[in-house]
Amino acid sequence: MKYQIVIDRKSDEDLRIGHPREVFDVVKEFIDEKKNTLFVLLLDGASYLQKIHIMDVKELDPELPHIIFNLALLSKSSSIVTIHNRKSKISKPSIENIKIVEDLVMKWKFLKIEVLDHLLVSGTGYFSYAENNLSTLSKDDVWPYKMV
């Protein structure tokens, strides 16, 4: 991981995340289509945004799940949304990517961190795992993102 940027949501207005479109609206200003970037939105129990972590991920780091879990734990987050900005245009995820996200969702669920969604994004749009019922994420379970 080359760098990490943390945006702490200490604003005058609370931002409740209830739909993948809102997730996309939050991260789109930070999307750099020349880089592979991972965004982690840390949410409280009522799905209010606490922090945004932006990480440069050139390759899949085996420590990444632990790093994300520690971020959620340290900020006392109840749930997270992960977002992957790929250099390529939005497309459906590969079988391998679906399995990786599914493994992470199951591990974090065991550790009491609720993964509400995983999005693939570009400057022009997004693909939501929950909207497409992938990796044990289901729009029926999380739309609007449920309170945990």
C-alpha cells in the first residue's frame, strides 16, 4: 500500500448512507481513473458516515482485510462499505473477485463488522455487489442500508 488518506467526517451536517448511489456520490470526487484505489466508508450503527479511508492498492495486499478490520475497530464502526476504483471501465466482477469479497464479508461478519456493500466504481458510474446479490450481499437485506 503506497499511501492512505483519511477523511474524518466532522462536518456540521450528518451524512446517512442509505443506497449505493449515495456511496458513489461521496467518493466520486476522489476517483482517479489512472490508479487502483480502495475506499473504505466507516459507518456507525445508524449508517451515518464517520470516516473515509482512501488507499492506493497496486496489487492485492494479503494484509488488507486486517487493515480494514482494524480501521473499523479503532473507529468503533458498526458497518463498512468498501469501494474499489479500477483503472479499467466498470464491468461485472470476475468470479475470483466475487469469491474474494465473499470471503471478506464472511470473516468480517464473524468479527461483528457488517459489510453493507462492495462497489466497483469509475468516474462515470458504479456496480454494486448488493444490488446484484453477489458475495452474500443482498439488496433485500441492506436497501436502504440497515441499521446495525
